[in-house]
Amino acid sequence: MREYLLTMLVAATITYLAVGIVRAVAVRFGIMAEIRDRDVHDTPIPRLGGVGMLLGLFGGFAVAAQLPLLRQIFDSGNEIRGVLTGAVVICLLGAIDDIWGLDAITKLAGQTLAAGLMALQGVQLLWLPWWKTTIVLDSTSGTLITVLAVVVTVNAVNFVDGLDGLSAGLVGIAASAFFVFSYIVSVQQSIDRAATPTLISVVLVGMCLGFLVHNFSPARIFMGDSGSMLIGLLLASSTITLTGGVSFGVLGSADLFPTLLPLLLPFAVLAVPFADLLLAVVRRTRARRSPFAPDKQHLHHRLLEIGHSHRRAVLIMYGWTALIAYGAVGFARLPTVLAIAVVAVGVVGLVVLVGWPRRHQKVPA
């Protein structure tokens, strides 16, 4: 555990320092986010923060490679190399989009390329649980499903990047929950604690923490597509590599939920942005507008409208994400009654918190 925590601290520190340098460069060369009608900021903000986050990823892995326990991960296969290859490709793609802009088709092609390069280097789903059995995937099926999972996760994270600190915070919470789950599985099942998914998750937590110092409201820099697509890819990678390092039997075929959890957790955590996406499509379609037409009726915009401050809206969405992520881990590893009680208390508390400003607004005379 100490080596993981040290790696997280190093990744956070390098990310923090690197993002500061990237910000200065972005300001110097005018790489700024344009002000759009749907945005909540009213002054140009530099972007390209994902480049600093990528440096944090490399720094975290470089330190881990020198530690007695974690260095075993780098000797056991090509997964880390595959993750780094995919990370560089998708961050470069996002950086180009941040600076010059890319159309949706080009970005989708680049995302597919990054995911495919990872899959070809061993970062690939090997099995899928189905009821009380398992489906072993052949190379072709595994590659296709892996690419689909990565692309969906990348775009879901990109979609939720709408408020200062929101995307990095949600992914950081998701990664921390996955780190806890992966580490507990390795301890309880006597699996090697030096595991690729555990390392990816803890480095991702460090990257998000280091970036949040610059990005929490009021933001001094945006991560841009270079950052949102990068952390989405890493979140998906932690899930995918777990299926390569843990067999179906170890997770327990007698209990479906713990077996499904490593595959479902990233998508469960992103349930809020997925729901927001679905509501946006329905809302715009009913108004006879394009589903891709921007507006200011997303969930975070609605929280602002009912009286929450920018920071409080973000913290509320943090709360829902933490409840879903750690609730899922709790249902998998704790007694069911206890898990239900904790989740129920959390739901009630968050519902009260969401409605608080509305109940305390003054009624116009």
C-alpha cells in the first residue's frame, strides 16, 4: 500500500507542476477556450491541461518502475506499454483539437486508433461474465469489445466536462473506488498485490488531484479534450486490465454482482453524465432540434438555476458519483443489509442537499 500511495503522490506533484508550465505556454501562445453561450465562465481560460496530466502519468509510472513491489508489473508483460501508447496517441489527438479543432469523425477515428493500439499490445478484455458462467473472448471479439468500451468511456467523460473541476473530480472518485476494489480483491483472494489495474487507478487518482488544484472553481486552466479523453482512456484501461489479471473463478461465479463489478463500475460512475446525455437527446428531439445542438439545460446548469453556487453544484455531483461508486463496491464486498443502509442514508442526504436552495428562496412579493 505504501508504494501505491507514494506513486499517487508523485503523479499528483508532477501533474501539478507540469500543468502550471503548460498554462504559461498556453497563455503565451493564445491557446484559450472560446466563450460559448452554454459555458458558465465569461473570460477566456487557457486549455491544454491534458498535456500536463500526461506528464504526471509518465512520472508516476517511472517511479513505480523503481519500487521493489511495483516494478514486477513492468516485467510481467506489455500492458503498461500498451496503456502508455494509447495515452500518448489520444492526448496528442486531444491537443490538436484543443489548438486547431477537429471534426467529430476525425476524433472518433483517433479514439479508435488509440484503443486499437492498446488492444494489440495486450490491453484487451479476455472474458465477460454471463449469469453464473463466463464467456471467453477470442482475439477478434476481445479487440472489438475493448475498442467499443474505451471509445464509449472516453466520450462519456468528455461529455461531462462542463463545470470547473467536474470531470477531474468525477474520474478521480471513480478511480479511487476502483483502486479500493482492486486492492481488496488482491488481498482477500491472495492475488499478487502488484497489479496493473491497481497501479493505473492510483496514478489516475494522483493525476486528477494534481490537476484539480488548478481547475477547481475558479479554474485557471481547462484540461481540454487532451485531458478528458486521456483520463477516460485510463479509466477504461483499469477495468480492462483487471479482466486480464484476475480469472472469473477468483472473483466468484457464485455471486454475479462482484463478478460484474469490475466491468460495470466505470459505467455506473458515469451514470450521471449518461443520464444527462439521454435527457439532452430527448429534450432536443422533442424541440425539433438536432440532438447535438448545444444548450444550457444540462444537469449542472439546472443545479445552478435552482440556486446552487458553482462550487456547490460540483460538490453535489461529486457526492452522487461517490455514492454510486463506493455503494457499488460496498454491495460487492460488504453485507447486503449494511450496504443498503449506507446507500439509503447517502441518497436521502443528497436529495435534501439538492433541494435546499429551492426551499430557502424568497417568494417574490
